[in-house]
Amino acid sequence: MRFLTPVWNYVDALVHPAAQLDALTAARHRAFIAPRLLGSLAALASFPVYVVIRGVPTALEVGVFSCLAVPILVVYYLSRTGRYESAHVLSAVALTGLAALIATCSGGVTSFAAIWLVVVPLEAALSASRRIVALAAAFALAAAGLLLLLDLGGLFHVVIDPDRQHMLAALGIVSATLYAAGLGLGVELLVRVGNSLLHTQEDQYRLLAHTMSEVVACHGRNGPVLSVSQAAGSMFGVQANELLGNGLFDRVHVVDRPAYLAALADVASLNEQRSIELRIRRGAGQFVWVEMRCFARESVRGEREVVAVFRDISERKVQDRTIEIARSESERAGVAKIRFIATMSHELRTPLNAIIGFSDMLTNESLDLDPRRRLEYAKLINDSGRHLLSVVNGILDVSKMENGNFEIALEPFEPGPAIESCADLLALKAQEAGVELTRRVAAGLPEVAADRRAFNQILINLISNAIKFTPRGGRATVSARCDGPKLVLMVADTGVGIVESDLPRLGEAFFQGRSPYDRRHDGTGLGLSIVKGLVGLHGGDIDITSRPGEGTRVTVRLPVEAAGRPVKLVTERSRDASVTTDNRVKKSA
């Protein structure tokens, strides 16, 4: 009805600014303002018509019409202050007073106006406040009781002309009908606005539930799931209805179930928010890490429920694990470097002290040294210098391998003589250490495509370690055989062995395995690292087995042929250089 549009616009303009911020509150204000304003204006507008029909009004009639202007004053109060409940109380007082006044002057309890007292609590029901309804009912009952007492006391002796009584009755019926219609429109407005808001909220919830990646679950006080959003399908790999009841609890990891139940119980009993991380099984058996944030709310039945929001944090857990591993590796590398620096300081300081000390004695002219003693000092200086060169070469080799700059020159040669040569080189060292060095080299070994210097360095490092870590009276064995396309080199000893926890780290740069005995061994921990790098450059593999007190066995498998890798044939000049390098390695060892 377009002709009422200006009226509704005017009603909207009377709504207090604070109430306009909420749609339901604004609707309640409109439902309060519209019937009272329109009903009072309609009643006042009918007064001239009443005067024309009935003539000069009596004092009672003037009083009745005057009281009809009170609702306009109440509307003005609400429009200025925004106090909704106070306005309802004033309206209930005004309506009760008007009905009681008219009934007092028109027959008491039997008056047509007495029925208006029933409207008082009904009107107050629009306030949605039990307190206001109870207060309005108390006003109506008090007025009805007063009219009854006056009627029983015989105080009603008002005589009204029958025609005027009929007119007043008609006026009361019309005004009551209009007022009831206004209340009905107000109720309809509230219901319509409430349904609209409810549908809007449901649409928003559906939109959020279908677009958000988090899973929202509503739990009962004791933990069972009452409802869950559809996002559970993508996060947990099952239909949402499978999580109802104890379905979600059954998918929580056994270790995390106490924390899960404790969080729900704390939120339900203490009305506090909780946030925990737990694992929930996805699909058949894979567990995913989720973060569960819980808070309490009151249901429509007045019961406390727990709303839990689940967010997948598996990627964050992987990142945290990666960061933790990197941090551990960094700490371990730092410890290894500190240990390496300490070891290197000892390895370098000892020969340097010898070089400086003996060279000072040779250059001291005040000392009368015989030629034999001078030769001995010069030899010690030479040996110390070679040891320093060996250490520096080892560091450079490891650095080149780690940076991928170590180059090898493959050439075909017979491994048997090379193995015998390396064993002969270290035979004297084994004899001095009281270790029996045996060889088991199979006959007819084929030529192998490898770097000769690297091959010798692998054997020298392995045999040296076997002798170093074998006590006097022990045995070190060097063996070689052919296993299909692989040449198998094995160096075994009956030494102190290595604890099992150190086996995975053997071959790391600067790492020295611990023995179960309180015994210290010289070295930088670079030998096995160099061996591992050289074997890898040849496309081979290395395996280390050991038991404390029983010894260690190192097995190296090298490909016999180049397997598609370019073989660099060594010329006579380069062979001489290789022999020189081999001699340097042998002497350094």
C-alpha cells in the first residue's frame, strides 16, 4: 500500500538512532510506535465527528478523548530516549489508567471499558520481557480489583443516557478494534523481521560452512557431537554424519583423547576458551594434526553447548619439524666444528712445536751438535712437515668433495698389486703396534677402472684405522674379491669396535666414533669421510659393521668397469705425476 509509505517513513524517523543499529531492535521500536501513534491520532481525529453527531460532549467524554493523547506522549518519550522497557511500563500505566477511568465513570466492572484491562499484559508481551509482562499484569489486576471493590461497595451511581451509553460502547468497540489491529500489525512485523533475520543468519552460516576450510562442530555437555559442518569431508575424509555422537572421538589419536575430553569439559564447566593441538585419523588410517579452539554458548533450550573449530595444521607441523631438524643439524654441525677445531689445534700444534723447537736448536750457534744429531733433528722436522701437509691435504680433499670440485682420473689397472703395495707400506706400522696384518686377495682379479691415487688412499686410510684401533696382539685383515660387476674390498679388525649409536654418523666430516673403552686415539676424523667421498665419486658404496669389543669391518664395493663414465687414459707424464702423488700419500700416511 503505497499511500502508507509516508506514514511508515515517518515512523522510521521516530526510531531512536541507537535502536537503528540493530534490525530486530528497530523493528520492536516500530511495533511500539506505530499502533499507539496511529491509534491515538485516529481517536483524536474522530472527536469532531463525535461532537457533530452528539452535540456538546460531557466532561467524561472530554476526559476520555484527552486520555487518548497519552500514548503520543509515550511515543515521544521513546523517540527521544530510546528506553524501550521504560516506555512499555509507561504505556501499561497509561492504558490501565484510561481503562479504569472510563470503567469507573461508566458502570464499573460491567462497563465496556473494563475489558481493556485484558489488553494491558498482551500489549506488554511485545516487549519480549517477562518482567514487563508481569508488571503490566499486576497493573491490570490491581485496577480490576479496585473496580470490583468499588462495585461491591455500591459506589457506582452514575446514570448515563442510553443513547450516549450506546455511543460510548460503539466508540469503545471501534477503538479497541483499531488498537488490537495495531497490536496485530506489530506482532506481524516482529515475526516477519525475526524470520527474515533468521533466514539471513542461516544463509550466512551456510555460506561460511561451505566456503571456509575450518570444521565447526557443536558438542553436547558430555562431549558427543550434535552437529558438524560439511568441511569435515575434506579435512577428515568421511561424511559429516559419521562424526556425530562419538564418531569424532573415535577418530582422535589415543594419546590425544585425554587432552581432547579435558578441553571440552573445561569449556563446558568453566565457560572459558581453550585451544589444543591433536591428531585425528583421516580416512582409513592416516592421522592429521589439527588445532581445536573451543568456546561455550547457550542453546535455544537453555543448555550449555561447546562449539569447537578445527583447523588443519599438518603443513605447519611439517615446517616445525623441518625447522627443528635444521636446528639440530646446525647445533650438531657447530659441535662438530668446535670438536674439529680442538682436534686440529692439537694435530697442528704438536708438529709445529717440533718444527720450531728443532729448527731453533739447529740455528743456535752456541750449541755444539754432532752431525748425527743434526741429521736426526732435520729428519724430525721433515717428518713433522709431512704430517702437516697430510693434514692440510685431507682438509682440502674433504672441502673439494663437499663442494663437488674433486676430480678423479679413471684408468684401468690391476687392483691386486695396488692392494699388496698398500699393505706392504703399512706392514712396519702394524709390526710396531703389535698387530698382525694379513691379506686375502683372490687370484685373477680383473682390471678395475678407477683413479689409482684415490684407490690407494682408500686402502691406506682403512688399513691405518684398523691398525690404530686394534690393541696389541690383535689382527687386521685386508681382503679383495670380485662379486659380479663389483670389486669388493674388505678391511676387518679385532679392535675396540664402535658403539651402535655412532654407526650412522661414521663418514661425516670431523666425526670420530666413540669406543666403549676409555682410550684416546689420535686423528682428525677425516679418514672415513675422505674414503666415503672417494667411493661415492667412483659410483661405489661403503658398509660399516661393528660391535664393541669384537672389532669393525668396512666393506667397499667399486664398479669394475666405468659403466658409461669417461675413462681418462693416463700418459707417461701424468703417470709419473700419479706415482709421485702416491709416494706423497704413502709417506704422509
